[in-house]
Amino acid sequence: MNDTVHHTIRYGDWATMSAEAKLIRTEVFVEEQGVPAELEMDNMDVLCLHAVAYDAAGEPIGTGRLLPDGHIGRMAVRKSGRGTGVGGALLQGLMAQARARGESLVALSAQSHAAAFYQRHGFAIEGEEFYEAGIRHINMNHKF
């Protein structure tokens, strides 16, 4: 695992970030994981702050969003970016954005297989597992 990979993260609204965020989310959630496209894109996107991470060549490789209520969601990293630290960089970046706007807590629904990743970033499990789009999830939160 190479922790020194350079990533650039840009933040913006849906109008600015949607082309690249959609590309990544479609590839990861719809094509890889079989989530129906109509469930993956929702009417919350226009209300969110979106983050897109780019690799050294400028290719979009990861994304996530911060909802108005402090939830982080739609975290996705393309296969080519996995294991490079980009997921952690995106998560930390979105947490910093939430903290900067005065949130005292961030929350998310993690796919259960990814819970350990979020725990390494200070998130705690809240409640029981549940299914969303046929995939096991667990609610998690992080207090500042």
C-alpha cells in the first residue's frame, strides 16, 4: 500500500461536480454493486456539498457528499484508487467541511464491510445492521 500517492480534492455544488461524481458513483454503486440507478441518484444531490478526488493524472477517482444535516454519504472510490488513501482523504475532507460550518457531529450509513474503515477515522457504530438496496449497512457517527 502506497500512502504517499498525491490526491487533489475539489469541493462544489451538484451543478459543478455532478459529471464526475455521477461517473464514479455509477461505476461503483450501479455497475459493481448492482444498486438500481434510480435509487443511487436522488433529489438530495442538489442540496449537498460534493467532493471529488483526482489522482496525479487528473482522473476523478473518488467522491462523497455532505448533506445539509451533517450526514456524509455516497462515498465511493473507483477500483484504480483503492488502497491509495484516497477514501480516507475524502472522508477527512468532508469531516473538515462539516466542522468548519459548525456541525458538532457527522453521521453516515456505512456498508457493513466498510465499518472498520470508518472506525479507523473515529466513527462509532450506532444501532443494528439494516439492508438498503439489498446491501447490509450500519449507522455510524463521529462527534467533534
